[in-house]
Amino acid sequence: MLRFRVCPIIAAMVAWFVPSVCAQAQGDWPSKTVRIIVPLAPGGGGDVFARLLGEELQKRFGQTFVVENRPGGALNIGMRACAESPPDGHTLCLTSSEPIVANQFMYRSMPFNPETDFENITLLFFNPIALVTNKGLNVKTISELVALSKAKPGTLSYATFAFPAMHFMDQLKKKSGADWVYVPYRSGNEVVNAIVSGATPIGFLGLSNMLGQLRAGTITAIALNSNARSPLFPDLPMLSEAGAEDFPPAWFGLFAPRNTPKPVITKLHAEIVRITGDPAWRQKNMIDRAIQPAVNTPEQFSEFIVRERRIAERIFKESGQQPQ
């Protein structure tokens, strides 16, 4: 009989104690260093933004926020590390769209499930992508670039990273009769260096990666993929205005491992809204860096991702490629 009297008492104590401890832990978040995993090499636009955001979060929460680069595997390596981390709020992941909406159609197997292994915190920004060339090519329009590639068959190469961007360049090549080949690189920073040196003279890359080179004239911008004209380059035509098809805007978002406590996500999201809503911070760290602020709610972000997956699936099917 004693057993039946004690067990309800113990059960009641556990029922009270566990939520109480969890609530206290979540209320004290962050209680230690927070990792922001970026599945890209250092130096690119997403990596730089992660560091700027981490610095501001560190000031506001009084805990260290450190960026951990985990490049490779089409961004899958870093996102796997994020998915397998403890869901205690002390691991976040800041990534571009590929491992969340596109890679599942490109690969037969994935080291994580992009639909169930993460908590969607917020869309952060759209990253306008420009078709650019080394200044030595001396071209200023898509038609001039196509004509040059035909005049020098097999000699021009381009760089980008992300399957949708590669698909865009391949489609442009097929429809225009252009002659260029793809060269892979690990990061936006590497692509910029290759364009400037002339090793790979054509790029389809985020403006935020190459602002200095564009202003210095070592890289020539031809057309922009964006959902709005860039205030930094108001004369740069949109792809549709330059004679090419539109290309879906690239984006970056913030995630956490599945089952990260909702109070932690709510607290973090509220602070990010305040940071990105500050006019001075927003201007200096987003608009002046050629990225378009796009912070939304976790619910809106989840709905956005569903729509993006449909687009990615359609693009992959249209490409005719088979999963690797």
C-alpha cells in the first residue's frame, strides 16, 4: 500500500519540479556561449552578417555569441552539425536557402531532414544577386557578354554557388547560344577573387560579396536579380530589363535544432526584431551592405519555406537532372 501512496507524491513532485527547472533555464537563456553555425567558408556575405548580428546579440544578452564556419557538402555538413546539436538554445544556424529548400531534390539521401530537424526562427534578408564580369572583358550588357563568349568558344568560365543559380546560367546559355563553363568554388569570397584575377571572369553572385570591387571598377555589374532595385546601384538593370528571365531572390534565415524551447526562440526573435528594426543598425549593416531586410515571424517564415520548396522542386524538375 505504501507504494501506491508514495508514487503519486513522487509523480506530483516531478510534475512540479521539471517544468519549474525548465522554465528557469529558459528564463536565464543564454547561460553560456551561443554558437552560430554558418555552413559557408569565412568571408562571404552570410558569414559577415552572422558576425555582425552575433556581436549585437552579445552586447544585448551579455553572453558570448561565436560564429562557427562549417563549409562543404553543398552546405549539408554545417546544417547536419546544427541538427545534431543539443536543442537547448545555445546552438543556432544561419544559412542561405539551399540546404533548407533545394538540396533535398538534388540528393538521393540527406544527412538531416530539412522539413523536420529545425525550428524556423526568422527570415533575415534577401541577398540580391548580380551577373558580373571582370572589367577586362569590356562588356556592359548580356548581349555583349553572349557575343563575346561565341567569339571565344570554350574560353570563358563562370562561377556561382547554389544549384538554382547554376540552373539560371545554364538556361541562359542554352537560350542565347552562349559558350561558357561552370567552375566551382567554396565561398563567395573565393568567387570574387577569381573574377577580379580573371581566372574565372564571369560571376553570378550576391552584391554584398563584392561592393568594394564594384565601386573600384575591378568588377563590372551587368544585371541584377532582386525583388527591388538596389539603392546602392540605382542604374543597374533588373535581369528582366536586361533581356534575361527573372530569377528567384536568394535569402538567408536563422534556425535552431528541433525541440529548442519555444520561450528561447520567442526571446531571441524579439531581440532580432529590435536589432534589425533600429534605423541606424539596419542602414549600416543591411542596406549599406546591399542586402534587403526581411525579418518575419517564425510562422510566416515556415509558410515562406513551404512556398520556396515548391519553387525549388519545379526548377530541379525543369533542369532534367537526376538526384546525385
